[in-house]
Amino acid sequence: MGRSEVVRPPLPPLDGRFDRFEIAVSGAAEFLRSAWPALIEVRYEIGAMPEHLPAPDDPQGVPRWWTSTAQKRIVLYRLPIERLARLHRNDELHRRMGIEACVFRASAEYLGRDPWDLGRDHFHF
């Protein structure tokens, strides 16, 4: 009598652009939550694009994120972060670092701090 498999074969790894973006955001967010108690209850969300785009002559450009301390939310806009990034090297590592940098800057804006303050003590061993 033949036997059938008890478990299914493993699923393919998550490897789409959205999946990689989500993994980078969640990794950076978890690091920041572990370092900053004020971020523990903050919801990090991913949006495709901001609802209202700025005028073409706006010096701020297209927003990469939106923060609300009242709602305890940080929304990161995937398309502007991915497509408007000025990477000196366009590879997987630098794309991930660009996404993580946006998470740090958005979190710093939420906290009213400089982005370099968020990880400073955690890098001195």
C-alpha cells in the first residue's frame, strides 16, 4: 500500500516588489519599536500613493510618507519611495536600505527627532 505525503511541498518564497517592500518596512519598524517605547503602539501601514499630489512647482515634491501622532499611524507610500529613489547603486541591498531610511525618517518625524537619534545608542557596542 502506497503512502501519500503528510505535508504539502513548501510554498515559493515571497519575492515580489510589494513583498520585499513589506519585509523591509516591517523589519525596520520592529527594530524601532524595540528601541523606542513611544513607537510600540504605532501602526506602520503601506499605501501605494498619497491621496493628494503636490503642485508641479512644489519644492517638497511627492511625499514619501504621512504621520499622525493623534491616530498613532505612519503610512509609507511604496511607489514614490521605490520609483523616486536616487540610489547610487541599484541593487537589492541599496533598495532595501533606501526603504529602511524612509522608515527611520518617517518615525523620526513622528517622534519630533532627528533620524540619526533613533539608532545612535544601538550602534555603539
